[in-house]
Amino acid sequence: QAQELSEAQIDYHAALQALVENGTKMVCTGRMHTDRICRFESLCYSTEAEEFVYFHSNSSVMLPNLGSRRFQPALLDLSSVEDHNTQYFNFVELPAAALKFMPKPVFVPDVALIANRFNPDNLMHVFHDDLLPIYYTMQQFSDLDLEARLFFMEGWSEGVHFDLYRLLSNKQPLLREELKTLGRLLCFTKSYVGLSKITTWYQYGFVQPQGPKANILVSGNEIRQFTKFMMQKLNISLEESSSEEYIIVFSRTINRLILNEAELILALAQEFQMKTISVSLEEHSFSDIVRLISNASMLVSMHGAQLVMSLFLPRGATVVELFPYAINPEHYTPYKTLATLPGMDLQYIAWQNTDREDTVTYPDRPWDQGGIAHLDKAEQERIIKSTEVPRHLCCRNPEWLFRAYQDTKVNIPSLIQVIRQTVKSKPGPKKQKWSGSLYPGKVRDAKCQASVQGTSEAKLAVSWQIPWNLRYLKVREVKYEVWIQEQGENTYMPYILSHQNHTFSENIKPFTIYLVWIRCIFNKNLLGPFADVLLCST
Ligand code: UDP
């Protein structure tokens, strides 16, 4: 790799002179360390100190210039996991003049994206924390193209899924350990530091019990643009119109087993009259699994990281997640949240083993595989008697681990019944038309006219024009919502109307000022923005 870097043609002398004269330039986006990504010119890294270095000169720039707030707690998150105290980025500062006394810098000519992977051995973490955020960080900055190079600073070795990271750029990603072989002082000509969190949908429970993120900003469309890219890189063409429909049972072979898998496969095949096949990460290549999943009608699997692969399912397919005894499906929803993202167009079904007879526990295993033998007797007793794991924080709750690593004999009739509540006929990919939801614009030219009849009655005639974009759309149902509020009051009267004008007479008083708010609604739930408020005096 050292060779690979130095092969690129750069004028070493000029680069060194530029570094000494110009120092480091940093300009960032984001107001907080949790939403910040920084672009650098001439950011350096000392492989001996294992620290990034910012060189001050007459031309250096540092925006934001936070002073010591840069350490409270950090300049930015290096991984996509929010505010995790093992994932912070910062640099140390030096005058550019100090370069005279330092090891000769080695320049990195590629545009670099510098980040941390969060947990590269777990497939859910790989996709959710790393691959999707890296892909969309690269989409955000145009010089992070396929010729950019990824630098992973978390300190892990490649890990079992490194081939997936390789797909994101044409250059081999480099790990922190490998930087040592390149030199003592590395200087990145152009680099971006940090990852976009805009695609993440789940928080793992570091500060509150795990669950969907509070403000999810990604839809199925962006997930599917990413999977399309990955499949192109894996040389998997989207379905060769192979007509045969099938169900996949994604099994685990080491732990959290389905004990009656053969019986389950037979039952699914019989019930849905479909070929049913079993795959596992241990027995199939990643590409084979993607190829199979991308054409499947249904994916059935134990709760676990392998279920993140449902992001490769075709629209209209069904995800069935199986939960071991005492694990409440509502409390562990990374895959449910994914499947039910707007526009993902997947059906999600959770089944839980509620029968103690059908579970096999492993109290004597090591703690990280769910063993509880290290706990005191009373606590062991309590856990074994408990019928539901109470909500808990990540990541070492022994009761959770004990239940999570049980094996399960799936009660076939109960599972089929749960699936049948949702999947009435044949499951399967729907060749549905594009159902993207578009929102109305503001209504236009809103007007009101008042008329007073005597001292106690008045009328308010309000009219408006359709939103501009409606002219170019086919919308099944167009309605208007009008709120009439007496000036100075907190309450308002809401109306839903089908036409572009209406005369209000109920509760309208003479010699009063009314505020009138109007917005358009497409198909019952696509609410547009309110037009500028109308002031109407009767
Ligand atoms: N894994 C697997 N087969 C197994 C057990 C684990 O393929 O029998 C994979 C799993 O999909 C994940 C990684 O190994 O990518 C770590 O699994 P772990 O049980 O620690 O995490 P979880 O699946 O509960 O997120």
C-alpha cells in the first residue's frame, strides 16, 4: 500500500513548501459536534503519536474556531453513532515552523474520507453505521468520488465484511494500523472527516433503551438507491424476470438457532405453495445471498443482524422476524423500523415464542454468549423465572443476552397464523406502479369578502386557486383545509372542503377580524403548507 500511495505523481518539493507556507485549512458544516463534517486541506497524522495534526501558518483557516470548546467534548463524531465517547475526533495544533524538526511528511494524494467504523463484525452495524453513511457522505461532497480513498481510524482489523467496504471506492481502504507502514507523518492533501448521520434509523440504547431514532430522515427511496449501487458493484443484475416465486429462511448456525428448521421450511412451502430455501452467512457467499434475497417473496429469520439484508428485498416482499422466548418484539425494532420506512414497501411481521417448553437456554456459556452462571444465585433464579426482559440499556445486560442467545423450536401453527393475519393470498413482489408521494404547494390568490347583515349576522366568502403543481399531477383526491380564527383567540374552526370557494356564516360575527388559514391536502394524508394568512374584517 505504501507503494500504491507514492506511485501517484506529486511534486514533493512543491507539496512540502505549500504545507509549510499555507498550513492547514479546515471548513466544516454543522453547528454541533454531532452533526459536523469537516473538509481539510493539509491535515496531517502522526502515526507515532496516533494524533491528527493541524499546522498553523499565516494562511491557515479553522472554521468553526471553537477555542477550547473544541474539547467539549470533541470537534466531531468520527462514526455515524451519535455522541459516542469512544468515537470522537480532534487534532493537536502546531506552528507550521515545527515541520523543520519533524519527520519528513508523506503526502496522500487521493481525496480522503476519514472515519470510524462502529462494529465491523456485525452486519447490521456494517450497513447501518458504516456503508450507508459512507455512501451518502460521498454523495454529499462531489470530490468524494470513486477515486477517493477511505481511511478507517477505529483501529479494528479488516473484519469479516471488508469486501463490502471495498465496493464503495476504487481504491483499497486503509486501516489505522496500515498507516504506520506509510510513514511517521502523513499529510492528506484533501480530506473529509466524519460521516453523515442522515440515513441512520436506529439508536442502540447507550443513553436510553434502544429504539428508532427520534427524527428519521431517510426513506426507502434512498435505501434502494444505495442497494442498487451495491448490486451493480457485486455484478448482480436486478432480476432476470425469473418467474418462480420463493421464500427464504435466513438461518443462524452458531447460536439463536431455529431447532426445527426443516419442519419450518416444509410448512412454509406447503402453506404458501412456494419453493422455500435456507441460507446462512456461514454457508453462502454474500453475493449469492443478495442475489437470492433480491428476488424473494418472503424472508423469515430469527432476530439478528442478518435481517438487515432485508434492505435487498424487492418492493412488496414480506419480512418475518422471529423472537425467542421473553423478548418483546416491540422493544427491539431495528429491522421493523427498516422494513416500515416510508417508501420501503415491505410488509413486516413479528412472531414471538411464548412457550417456555419451546426454548433452550444456555446458562453456562460465557457471559457474552448469554451465560448467567457468573451472577449470584438469586439473580440467576430471577432471570430464569422472568417472562419478559425489562427494557435496558446497551450492551451487557445479562438477562437480555441470556434470552437473546436461546434456541427456539418454532411453533408452526402459531407462526403460520400470525403470517396469515397479514399475508392473505400469495406473498410476493408487487409490480406496483411508482407510488411516491408528492405534496401540494400553497394554494394561490386567496381572497376573502365579508358581508354584514344587521347587527348580529355576517358572512365570509373565501376563495383561492389550486396549488401550482397540481396542474401537472394526477391526484386521486384533492381537498382543502380552512381554519378560521378570530383575531386574539387561541382556538379556530377547522373545515375540510372540496371546492375552491366557500361562504362561511356559522359563528361569524359582524365587525370582527378573522384570520383565515388555507392549505391543500392530496389523498387524505399529504398535507401541504398553509398559504400566507388572510386577514378578513367583517
Ligand atoms: N451470525 C451469524 N450466524 C450465527 C451467529 C451470528 O451469521 O449463528 C452473525 C450475525 O448475523 C452478525 C454477527 O454474526 O452479523 C454477530 O452476531 P451477534 O449475535 O453478536 O449479533 P446480533 O445478530 O444479535 O446483532
